[in-house]
Amino acid sequence: MSEYKCTDCGKYKQPDRTKFSPGDTVTFSMTRATGRDTARSMLKTGKIEQIDGDIITVKVARLGAKEVHRSRLYPEDAPGALTYALMGSCKCDFKKVEA
């Protein structure tokens, strides 16, 4: 996870989702309704089987193949969406471009 942590601001850099390829191990969040007004969110790990534009087919154990949008996937070693929500995302690269 250290490759994702910015040395300047201490926040986490977003992963480059354009570099996904078949065979990569990725994680994503899945939400399932458990009742009329309750839901359960789970973190799933799987391997990329196929890439069709922004829709990526991920094979998940005991669930089979799931189609997931590229923006919802994270490399296995990257922090998840909750970490970015709590800690914030690094914007240092944007600041360097503007300067």
C-alpha cells in the first residue's frame, strides 16, 4: 500500500485503472439487500477474465462471473473506497500541472 501513499501530503493516490489486464486480482464492494430497509456491503476479491471497454468481467469465488464498471475496481494491493473516503485523495499531481 506504500506505493499509493503520497510522500508530500500523506493522502492516498488513486490507482491507474487503465492498466487493468486479464488475470489481475482486483477488489470491489458489493451491496446486497438483506431486508426491506437494510443492506449488507461486502468486499469481494476476484480475477479479471475479460475487459470490454469500461465493463470488466471479474470471476469471484462462489459467485461466478460478475460484470463490474472499471471505476469500482481497485488493485488488490491498493486501499479501498472507504480509505479514500476517510483519508481523502492526493491532489498533488493536479497542483504540479497547474503551476
